[in-house]
Amino acid sequence: MSEPDLREELVAAAHSLFQRSLTHGRTGNISVRAGDRVLITPTGSSLGSVRADDLAVIDLDGSHLGGRKPSKEAFLHLAVFRARPEATAVVHTHSTYSAAVSCLADVDPDNVLPPLTAYFVMRVGRLPLLPYHAPGDDALGPLAESAARAHRALLLGNHGPVAAGSTLSEAVDALEEIEETAKLFLLLRGLPVRPVTTRHVNQAPSIAP
């Protein structure tokens, strides 16, 4: 896909996430990788109004190559790209239910959400919770890079989800699945549940990811 097409795809995803209240205000950031260049939403921008010519361009070392100033969380996207060479997109939001779960004190940091649905198992799998760091604190980078080697998505403590994908639509799908599962988790909190296992998913080949 050409860079102009990637810009349009990124902007369309950003607007969609904002319009569906998966992010709010001037929060969240999206990146797509094209070879050794990364397009990323600029710092201080709203995903609801970002335009194709607003996007920042950086290299894989974080050097600013063009466009507006990149998101202060660009280091987080680059950490995930280093950990997952197959990934071409990273999406990070402050979506409400996921952020709520990230604030809970009694969850398993190695796997913060139970596998409540087949789609969560297929699109996310295990979801680690990383300790709180202030937005823009690049000390989070090495932790995220280490966790992302074994996980396609992460939940940042008192913050929100990060999802990677081999395509932008795959990353968005994973992020949406985290948010919906977080909502179910909070609705079912205190009630007995039947988690879905990988075996259950494998027994249902007609279910498309």
C-alpha cells in the first residue's frame, strides 16, 4: 500500500474509533509502519479530527523525519514494532472499560482479563497488565517491548490498551475485543462464569477470526 493510502487508512481508523467512543478528547494514538518509516498521529491531537497531512513521520529509531511533532508515546509504538517484526500497525486508546479494568487492584497482572469469548481468545489471547507509568514516560518502553514479544496486546496500568496487528484492521479488531471483554468482565464481576478455552475455540472451526 502506498504512503498516501496508508495515511487515509490511518485517518479513517482514527475517526471511527473516536466516533464510537473508543477514545475521547485528545487521547490515544495510532501508527502504521511502511518499511523503515512510521506514520503516527501527532502529539496533542484528537483522533476525531486528525487529517492525513497532520501525521508525523518517524524512523524506527524515533528520529522525526517530517510532518507535525509525533505523539509523546511514539516510543511505545516503536517498542512494539521491535518486539513484533510482523506487526505493521499499533493502536493505543484510553477506552473506558479497558481503562477501568487497568485501575483494579485485584486482577492478575500476567493475564488481566479472563477468556470470556471465542473472539477474545482468537484476537487477543493473554493480556498482561503493565505497571503504571505517566503518559510519555519512556521508562515504559523496555517493559512494553519485553511483554510484546509474547503478546499481541498489552494493558497499561491506570491508562489503557495497546494492540498490534499485521494490518491496521487487525490491530483495531484486537483493541475492540479487549474493550468488549473488559465490559463483560465488569458486568459479570462477582458472578460465576464459564471461561472459553483454546480447546473450545478449536472445536468451532466455523467461527471466523
